[in-house]
Amino acid sequence: MTLPNTSLPDDAGKLDELLIKFDEALELLNQAPAFSKASKLPRVLDTARRVLLQHSGCNALEARASAIENAGVFAGSDWETPQYLLPALTTFSLKSADANVVVIEALSELRLLAVATGSYQHALLSQEYARHYLTQVMAINLGLLFGAPSEAERETQGRLATIPRSLFSHLAERIGYEHVVDQLIDEIWRILKQRPIQVDAIKQMITQIALCQANPEIDLGASGQGADRLVSSLFGPTQSCREDPGVDIYRERLGRMDTTALQAEAMGFARAMHDTGLVSPYHAVLMRYLVDESDYLLTEALGLSSTGRDCLLCYRELVHALIRGGIYPATAQSVYGLALLLERGILYQPPVAPAMWRQLNLPLSDWTQARLNLTYGETATPRARLIEGVLCMLGLPLGVGQGNNPTCQSARALSMWAYNDPDYLLQMVAWAARDDEIIMHFEGQPISSNESQSGVASELPMDLDPVSLIVVPHLDRVYAEMGRRCIGREGDPHRWVNPEFHGWWSGRGFCINVDVATGELIDIDTFIRHFYACYHPYYNGNQPLIHPQPAGIAVTNSAARFIGWHAITILRASLDPSDVMRLYFYNPNNDSGQDWGDGVIVSTAGNGERFGEASLPFDQFTSRLYIYHFDPLEHGELATVTEHELDSVKQYLYRSWGASRVPDAELQAKNDAHLPLNKV
């Protein structure tokens, strides 16, 4: 693979001089007390900027990654916790006109490179995680790796624009050019298998691949195999739009096609959509054309089974109105949402169809319209954007993501309602989008989102799907208010909040294995036995889970170290294709494929998962569980859970987040039993 020359002038003497100054500034920062570090930091960043502008500057700073972090360069900033950084946000930092932002982002990437190559043993990051993160960063910023600065970048950044390109050239050389595109393609397919609602970042990656393929100056060599299906799914799914002619020309071509040609188009689009989960803007053009042509061809273009076809024909006028009101080239993903909504058959539930008619004619508040326009632009109307969001959420209820926000409870609630109670979700959307207010009840008392204090999120979330964008700020405030009304009660507030917040089907029984006051583990054996009795088919009379249930997990990193508490939804328990009993759950954390350490690797495909589900073997999942709900009137068989199964769960627990939470007496007992207790 050949790249444009982005190297900077070679002046070894000047670099050595700058490095001496940088080391001096870094040492002053390192020795400064916490209250005065802020005054020492500008000199470090300014000198680092000058180093980065030199040839081999990235290499020199990579070698100092540990010293840079230990001195406190990242302290008090978003970069202080690298395990929470999002690759998608690096583009904004690296294209900033603020030199300090560009430099600190570059230093952060060099820190991760040092971890990825094994030269820096980081307490919060594994080598595999760092490498995976950097691959994503380079994938998202392929334009910075392969292209020269644009006129806009030169205007806003000046010479600063050369730093990101020098950085990415260095990253690619150290990690290997051949892995960038190939790993990007693998990463895209891995995420698409989870069928997320938000696919804009994925479309941007595919667009970058397409630009690289079309650029004669870029030789991908043997890399990029398997990219054709991704590129064609967006820019040329069928023969009539193979060369990406533009939607206007394609619309003219449709008018000249006979029924046979239209059917071939419809089948080609449906195949590409269901293969990838992505929808081409050309597909939206076809859908709008076929509304006036043939319902049969509409079902073909949506790729419907007999279930979806019957639903479309039964609610023909509603489906036509949804296509006319919500499906445009700028909102093409709504085609996939509509197809899966029809396949679910939820329009047969009596309240859903009338609620969808209301959604089509819903007057949107000024605030709602402004937020949708600000986030998504004005290529489609706010009404069309919200209809797209509703169709996608009802079609892909497990594709909801919380974005870069601490709002897992609200994302879980939206997913649960879309999955289990779609008309309630539509009511929430109507209240939030029309009235700028949601009113929920807690133990009989109303809670208004407008009258509540601030929620869990400190800032207004922006990186969300259209429905979440409008509804989550209200839910977040209501959820926080419910928590405040539990202040003073003994135990964990989720005992009372979850059933009131999520719905009547959330079990009123509640189990927790952590003492809220001390953080120590309590009643582990009972907790595990009771969970098996409630959820494991071998111990609950083979009763499938009827309603999804809220639960809380202790999230750990790839080193099995505790990161924090997180809200998930338990969906079902079943044998996988290898006859291993697995628990399938929904994780709102954008990407469910995670390594939780000690061999606990969350699967999203290949083990019987449906779109959007994550899964783990039952014992591994139980080891990361800390709260769950159950129906207190339904009893399982506690006594029949074997000691072997108990020990399997407890060993996973004591080797991870529970190692430092064992009371002294229990710790001694476990040592006596020779259970491994590696403290982290």
C-alpha cells in the first residue's frame, strides 16, 4: 500500500533541542502540586505541538507515553479515562482550531499506541483493547490517513493540520497498513450483525473505503477484500444504479421500467438491505415510486415473509402513509425499520395502528424541531426524521444505543417498551415531541419531567437516534427524580424505581448481592441459587421468560477489573447450538461485543443470538450480575442447584469485580476452600 507523503522536514538537531525543552516542561508538571498543575500544562502542550511538527516527533513522544500520563497531562480532562473514549469523537478533536485540543488528542493516541505495542503496561487498558481502539480511530479517519488537508482545514488549522496526518502515518506504520482496511471491514461487519439503529458512523467508514477504492493514487494491494458488498449496499445495490448515478437520474430510470424490471430492482434492494442492515438512498426512491404502482412490488422491495405481507395488506393505507411521510433518500434507514416492524406483526395490537396515525399527524413543538434540525440537518423535515426514528425503534427494539451518555436506564426503557409495549412507547414520543413534557407516576404520585431537577446526564445528549434524542432528556430527569424520592430508604433504590419506571411486568421481587452501605458482597450463595431458580430452564420448570426483565451488572474490563454498574435487560435463557446454556440479554452500551476479562467474552453472533442480543454462558453471566428482579409468587427449585455450578459462578466472581469486596470472614472461608482470590 502506498500513501501520500505526509512526512515533515527532517531536522534531527532541532528535534533534539525541542525534546530537551519538552522533558524539562514535563518534569516541572510532574513535580507541581495538584493545585498548580494547570499553570504548568500550557508549556508542555506548546512544546509537544512543536515536537509533533518535526519528523520523528511522534516516535519520540510515543516513547514518553508513560511519563506523559504519569505527569498529569490528561488529569481532569476527558482523556483521563481512556477506557471510556469513543473513536468517533477523535475526528472533531483532530480537526479543531484549538491547538491544545489537537495536541492532547494526538498524545492520547500515542499513549494508546504504546499500550498496543506492549511498551506501556496500562492499569486501565489491555494491549488488545488499545489496538482495537486505534484500528477504529484510523478507520473513521481514513481521510486523514490518505488525503491532504482540505482548503477548509488549512483555513481553520493552518500548519496544525499536518499534525493529524503525521500522527496517522505513524500509527499506520507501527500497526501495519495492511490491517487498517481489512480490520475496518471486519469491524463494520461485526457491528452490523448487531443491527444498530444508528448507522451514520458505519456509512461514513464505508464511504471512506469507497473513496480509497476509487483513488488511483492509493494502492490497497491485497487489502479490502470483502468491501464490495458494503460499498454496493449503499451506492449501487442493483444493476440500474450500479454506477451511482444520483437519485434524480435513478428516479427517471424507474419511470421507463416494466414490471419485470421493477421486480428485479425490488428483489435486489431487499436482498442487500437484509444482508447488511443498511439501506441505500436509491431504495427509498424505489419505495416512494412503488406506492403508486403495486403493493406486490412493495412487499418484494421490503423483503417480507408471509407474516409481513399480510400485515402490509391489512394496514395498506397506514403503510402507504408511513412511506409517503417518513421514507426519503435522507431517511433511507426507515425502509428497514418498516420492514421489520411489519415482520413483527405489532400493527395487529389494537392500540398500535391508531397511535401510528397519530404519529404521522403529530404537531411537533418548536424545541423538538430545533433539536432534530440541529442534530441531523435540514435535508429532511423534523417530522420525517422522527417517523424514521419511530419505525427503526419499533422494527429494531434491541438496536437502541445510549451514545456517549450515562443514560443506560433511559435507553433500556425505550428498548423495553419498543420490544414489549409499543403503544406505550408511542405515547411517550407524543408527549415529549408535542408537549415538551412527560408525566410518569411513582407510587401513585405524578412526576413531571419539566418540574424535576437535573438528571443523570450533565449535558443534553446529542449523539442519539431521533426518538432517543427527543425522549431521553425527559426520561433521564424522571428517573433521577424517582431515585431522589427513595433517599432515606434502606437498600438499593432500584428495588422501587425499576418497576415504576419500566413497567408493571418488572418483577416486584428484588435480589442484590452487594451491601449498599459498605460495597461488600452479601448472601452470594442465596443470590446465585435464587437466580438459577428464577431464570435457568433446568431449575424453573423449563418456563421461558415471558417479559423482559431489568437487571444490573458489574462491568469489568479485559483485565477483569471493575469499571462500574450498568443497566441491561434479561431477554431469555436457552441452549445454544453447542448445547451450552446461555443467557441472552440486551445491552444499551452501543456495542455489545465486549471482553469482560477472565475469559468472559460477550458474544453477539454465532451462538444463537438474534439481532441486537448479547449472550454469555449462564454461569459467566451470573458472575457479573449484581441485581435482578423476579416474580415473588413464582418459585423455582433452590435446593437443586449443584455445588459445582455454585463454585463455577463464585470463582468467576472472586477472580474479577468481587475480589476486593469479600468480607473478612468470607475471605478466610474461601481461602480455606482454596478458591482463587486474585485481588485487582
